[in-house]
Amino acid sequence: MKTALLSALAMFAFAANSVFCRLALLDGHTDAASYATVRVIAGATVLALIVLVQTRGQPSFDADWRSALALYVYMVFFAFAYVTLATGTGALILFGAVQLTMFTVALRSGERFPPLAWFGLLLAIAGLLYLVSPGVTAPEPLGAVLMAIAGIAWGTYSLLGRKAADATRATAWNFVLSVPLVLATSLVFLDSADVSATGIALAILSGAIASGLGYVVWYAALKGLAASDAATIQLSVPVIAAIGGVVLLAEPVTMRLLVATIATLGGVAIVLRQRVA
């Protein structure tokens, strides 16, 4: 029961990142660069405090610039993508790009996929291609590309993080190392900076609660989950995000999004199950 509760909280937190970002950008409460900067600083602050308490004020360095750079790319491109993308669409593209990145690395490392897994992989790719294909309800192309890059970056970050001795400590350091990078990005886009109290609050909620505490809760849940279950549970994130967009932002649920979601998540589920069978 404890593991199930922690898992549910973590999935809602991860989905909330998409909702918070879209809420902040949709009505012009903040610009994308400022949002990403505040989110990273808030996450770094909360995670650093948690690590300081855990280590009694003596944390060891457990991060590298590759991971920090991947985290930075994810944070910035994620924010800029949501300037134009609907919540559910963005979450699905992000999740699909993350999983395809990790599957590609697995294949390149020599892992063999059974025939049914190949079918699932092709189904997931077809779902994403259908989602972004030209049409009246297609997402804005630049936003889709930016979110795909964010997904590739997060997939890379996840792969690099497998080597970390302490996931929470490594994540905290990676957030801290990302702070100067997002500050530099804000300086580049200083002329277009436009922030409000609401925008800052949403970015803090995303960074401190949905990201910082969300990752800590997820790492705690992982202790009671098999690898296959942990991977499958994450299939719920795009669905929760889409529901959040409908409820909180009155975003329409198009047939294109429904079909793409079923194909993409169904395909990923098939691959995940086949890889651990």
C-alpha cells in the first residue's frame, strides 16, 4: 500500500509539471526562459536542503556536467515547447521521445528485441508520427520539435543517472549545476522577460514540489517496485497530464490525440513487457 501510494503521488507530480508550465505560459504569466530558471532554482533549493539533512551537512559530490547539461536542456526546451503545445500533446511527445531514446540506446548496446517488441516499438513510433503529421488538429511543428528534444535530453539524463550511487544526491547536484546555465539563458532572453507573481508561484510549485519532492517520492517508491512495474507505471503520466489539461485549462480532447495516445502508450507497454518477459 505504501509503494502504491508513493507511486501514485510521484506520477501525479510528474504530470503536474506539464500542467503548471502550460498554466504559466498560456495566459502570459511568465516567459519560458524565466519559468525554466525559477523552476530549476526552486528544485535545486529543495533538493539541496533534503540532501543536507540526510547527510547532516556533509554531502559528497555526486554529479557530472553531462547529466547537468542534459537536465538543463530538458528544462529549457520543455518550457519553450509549452508556449504552443497543449498539455496532453506535450506530455505524450515528451514521454514518447524519452522511451524511444532509451530503447534506441538499448538496441545500440546489443540488446535483442523479440518480434512482438519490434511491433510495439513500430506502433509507438507510428502513434507519435500520426500525432505530429500535418492536419487541422496537428500540434505546432516548432513546439513538437522542441518537446522531442526535451524528451531526448531527459532520456539521456535517465540513462546517465543509472550509474549514480545515490539518486537523490545526484539529482540535487545536477539541479545545482544547472542553475548557472538557466541564469545565462534568462540573460539571453532578457528583452522578452515578462514575469508575474502567478508565473513565479507556478514555477516554484513545479520546481520545488512536482520536480524536487516528486523525484524524492519516486526514488522511495522504486525500492518496492520491480523494474518492469516501475517502467509501466510511468505510462500513466501523459494520461494524467491530458486530464489535467482538460479539467484545468479546458483543452479539447481530439480524436488525433486519443488515437496517438493509445498507439504510443500501447506500443511502449508492449516493448516494456517483452523486454522483461
